[in-house]
Amino acid sequence: MTVISLKSAQLREGPTLPYAEAGYPSGTPVVFVHGLADSWWSFEPLLRRLPASLHGYAPTQRGHGDADRPPEGYTPDDFAADLVAFLDAVDIPRALLVGASSGGVPARIVAGTYPDRIAGLVLLGVPGTLADKPAAAAMGKSLEDLSDPVPRAFVEDFLAGTAARPIARGFIETMVEENLKLPAYVWRETVRGLLDADLGATLAGILVPTLVIWGEQDEFLPRVDQQTILDAVHGAAFVAYEGTGHVVHWEQPERVVADITAFATRIEHPGTP
């Protein structure tokens, strides 16, 4: 099992972000980007399984977990700017980006805008668009009345239905506690930022190798939504996990790590099967 170290990074003219680091210094740098309400803990199942060929970093985004909580700056573009600043702060010249759920939006913005810094992009259950999803708009509406302290029942409802496979109760409890760290305004502003953004535009200009992973029992993102990504990103590879829901990296961490490792190897050594 790979050892996970907890550190913090002070971003240039920005917040301080805690991050988890695991793997081997000589391995390919892989930066994991979590989604709404999560933290670096979202990738703990992956980090502790990393092979010697990978060196993982999982920052907690602003407003989330134990990161600084500025009063504003919660659009996908803001999170993307933080991600580039994080690469600078921890001295990563070029990395493989892995974005999960809504975390894939800032990840793909960075991949399309800074191709010299990004070796490849992996999207784990990432929406192509939210414009055609009434549930997303309904959630944004429901957050208008959310106040502190955020009710535990609200977080449990938010996480309900994300997985199609059994997940260790202890891990789910950890994620509930991490979600509860978000103030109501961070929930509101982050979701508003996603709903107001043109998510189709965030798929433009991605020329780096891309791998799209999706669970066939994802209750939030249908197969046609993933096609939106595949149509926009030339040459993107696609893998569907049978019997798996939205949080593929929680449900099948061994397989996700294996697919990321194989993808990184193909990038580092073109021509590898």
C-alpha cells in the first residue's frame, strides 16, 4: 500500500490548499481534481493503490475541506486558475490531469488552455453539459434557501444514488464529514458557477490525449452526455464500466488506477498497446 503524505500549498496571490501526495518521486506526475463538496479524500482509494510508475497529487479546492474559504471565486475558471497555480506552487512542469465529476470541468479548461503543462487528461464521470439536466437546475434552486450549519440530511441526500456498487461505510462517513465542511455560500456559488458556465465551450481546444471513463449505471449522466465530450475532443478514448455508477473511482478504484496507469504509459511511450 502506498504511503500518503499530507501537505499544503500557498498559491501565488491565492488561497492555501491542503493536498495529499503519494507515489514515487520518479513517477509520472498525476494531479487529481475532485468535484463539488469533496476534498482530497475523494481520491484516497486511488492514492493508496498507485504503482511505482505514478506520483500522485490531490489538492483540496478552495472553499472545500480544510482549504481556505475566500468570499468569492467559485466559477470553473477560478478553480482552473487555482489548478495552474497549484502546478506552479509544487513545481510540476507537466502533469497528467484526472478530473472526477464536476472537477473535470476545471481540469479540461486547463488542458485546453495550457497544453504545454498537461501531458494528458482523464475524465471520471464528468458531465458534457448541464443545460439539458433539469436535476442540476433544481439543485441550484434548492440551494437558494440553504443556510449554515448545512444539515447532515442534505449532504446524505446529495451523496445518495451516486454509487451502484457497495462502498465501505467508513469511507462514505468520511465523505459526508468532508461535505459538511462547506459553508452554504460555497455550495451556492460553486453550483451557480457550473450552471452559468457554457460547459460546451470548456471542451474546446483540447488537443492532449484524453481518456473518458463512465459508469453504465450513472444515474446523473446518460451515455449520450458522454458522447458530447467524445464528439468535441478529437481522438478521445472511451471506457464504460459495467454495473458501476457515477463515482467510478470509489466503486472500482483498482480498475481506475489500472486504466490511468496504462493511459500514462501510452502517453510516455507512444506505440505501447
